Amino acid sequence: MKTNEIFPKGQKATENFTGDTWVQMLTVDGRNFDAMSYNVTFAAGSRTDWHSHPGGQILYCITGEGRYQEKGKPAQRLKVGDVVEIKPDVVHWHGAAPDKEFVHLGISTQLSKGPATWYGAVTDEEYMVLDK
Amino acid sequence: MKTNEIFPKGQKATENFTGDTWVQMLTVDGRNFDAMSYNVTFAAGSRTDWHSHPGGQILYCITGEGRYQEKGKPAQRLKVGDVVEIKPDVVHWHGAAPDKEFVHLGISTQLSKGPATWYGAVTDEEYMVLDK
């Protein structure tokens, strides 16, 4: 079994991402858990737009190599086993390395605080800072 | 890479389990996320005691084969990729198959509703119902 086959790949995302990404919702019962969770597969070079979550988000890196950046801070490499705690209202993006696929499990916590806010695409210049 | 090496194995648990289990906390910041998360490795035959969570719990099956039972319902087999949504206050146990190691990621949601309540060990008779 390849590690990127733990959870289903799901459907191709149609907004809030640059490049090819696939999202499989894993749990959507906000009433009982005040959270939702999902498996996200990023093709090499793909990434979310800049965004923030009023209730926070936690990422669990499952396969490949990723990138993560909080607004105003340096971008970071993500490797398998890394866990990223994104506090409420912190503006950030996450995605794959330019040359490697990346899969993370994600959970949006404290869902009752409201939906994510989106701030537009991560430009190629912003995305490539770590890899120039 | 073996899939059971995604997250660290952590320390051997000393209470609330039967058999050898290892727990690695992954996130503990209840203030910012109202949740905590952990990787749990169950040796073949090991399992939690009966317990419930006032804020619910979600399990993500990563490696091997597990067992899950809610009080008053039949036990179920868990395989890689299964996601278990355990609603608030539902009394249950989870663990490995009798002959296979099992690893799950777990998240305790709505942590501010309070800690888990424990109801004692799952007996060998209760544990083996599915595997007789």
C-alpha cells in the first residue's frame, strides 16, 4: 500500500486553489463535533489561496513534501509526519513543493466560529521564494 | 517508508488500556483549537477501556486492522482509511485486531466540554466476540 492511498483522493477542487488539487471530505458533522475534516491532495506546484479560519485549522502531513507560510513570516518546508497548528485568524497558505505531490489530512476546528475567509491567489513569486 | 512511521510512536500508555499501546500527543493547544490530537499504536490484541468523551472523538485509521464497538451495538472491523465519528457521550472502545497491529490518529473535539470518562476494561469475552 502506498501511503497516499490511505484516504480517498476525492474530487478536483474548483476554487480557492492554484493548480490541480483534490479534496475528499472525511467528516462534516459540525453539530456533533464543531469541526470538519478532509484529505487534500496537491499536485506538485499547487497550493491554496491565502486564507484564514476563525476557529483555527490543524494539518497532518501524510505523503510527499509541502510548503506552508503564514503572512509576514518565512515559508516552511513540510515533510511526512509534520503537524501544523494554524491559530484562529492567522492568514496563511499551504500546498505542495514545486516538484513533489503532497497529501495532508486537515481539520477545521471550532467550526461554529464561522467559515474561512479567502484573500486571493498566492502568486508565483510568493510561492517560489523558498525554492529560488 | 512504512505507513506506521508517519507519526512518532510515542510513549507506552500506563492506564485505561489493556495490552501494549503507545500514545504520541500531536496537538495539545486546547485554548486555540478546543481540541487535542494524538497518534495511538495498538499492539495486536490491545484496546482501550470502555470510555466516552463529552465533546466527541474522531478516529482516522492509518495502519493495520482495528476493532471498534459502541455499547449495545455489534463490534466492527476497522481498516486503513476508515474514519470513525464517535458522538459526544457515546460509550465505546477501540483497539487492534487480535492478530494485527493497529495505528490511528485521533482527535478529541470540543475539549472544553470536559475530559473523557472511563468505565473499566473491555474483558477478553467482550473483545473476542467478533473473532470467535
